[in-house]
Amino acid sequence: MHRLRYTTTKFLLFVVLALNFFSLSCGNSAAELGKTDAIAGKRAHDFTLKDLNGNSVSLVDFHGKKSILLIFTTTWCPRCITIIPELKAIHSKYNSRRLEVIAMYINETENKVKAFNRKYVLPYTILLDSDGITASAYKIRGIPILMLIDRNSIIQYRGYNISMDMIKEVAEE
């Protein structure tokens, strides 16, 4: 009987730890939902990463030309997958209006992201942050994180949810 309690306690501890790890890895805590990060209002760090065709893409390439909706994401995050239709709609509606949608895949291999792209047919720019250095520079702690950067490379929003009104305002400025 004592052994059964010990085993049950160990199992429950494992479940609690696993759920905590998952909640930290994919998404944000309930207290963070819908809030902007302290980084909003600051200049975005420049980066240069490869896209799926091997081309280098830099943030500075868009300065003065297009605003950016930057999504920090992975192929394995359920919430990241559920927002794909919304990202496709945003891309379709605003891409011609000076807004570039960019999905940055963190700590993923090129082959895995290419297979993911074939499955979900992503029409927007996909970048590989294979070593996670860019995500680290942006202090990404959970995913997905959406970041709206204006044409002057100033972060207007960073968080878990973003309103279409905010996207429209920044895309059409």
C-alpha cells in the first residue's frame, strides 16, 4: 500500500511538471494574454536570416518601405498551428498595402520547416532562426509571439493576441 502511494505521488508530480513545461514552452501565462511587452515602443533589433529558398532576409530591407507582422513560432506548437488561417488572411488582406507577414521558426531544421510549409501552404515569408539567436535577442520566452513593427522599425506591439484594428492602423500609416 505504501509503495502504491509513493508511485502515485511520483506520477502526479511528473504530470504537474510536464504541464508546467508545456505551458511555458507553447504560449504564455494567463496573466500575459493580450498584454503588450515592455519592448513595445523601442527600435527592433536588426537581423539577417535565411528563408526557405536560401535567400538572406534582413529587417533593414523593409525599413521605410513596409511594416512587419513578425511571428515567433515553431512547427510543434498547437497554438502556432491554430493561428495559421488568421495569418494567411492578414497576409492576403494587407501584403499589398505595405505590410509583410514573416514567420520566424525558432530552433527548427530547414527540412522540418519545409515539410511543414508543404503541409500548410504558407503564403508569407518564412525565416529560419535555427540556432535561436534572434529569438533570444528579442527575449522570446513563449510562443507564438506576434510583433508588429512599423515602417520605421519601431515595435508597436508585442504579445500573444493582436487586434485587426492595430494591424490596419500600422499597415496603412
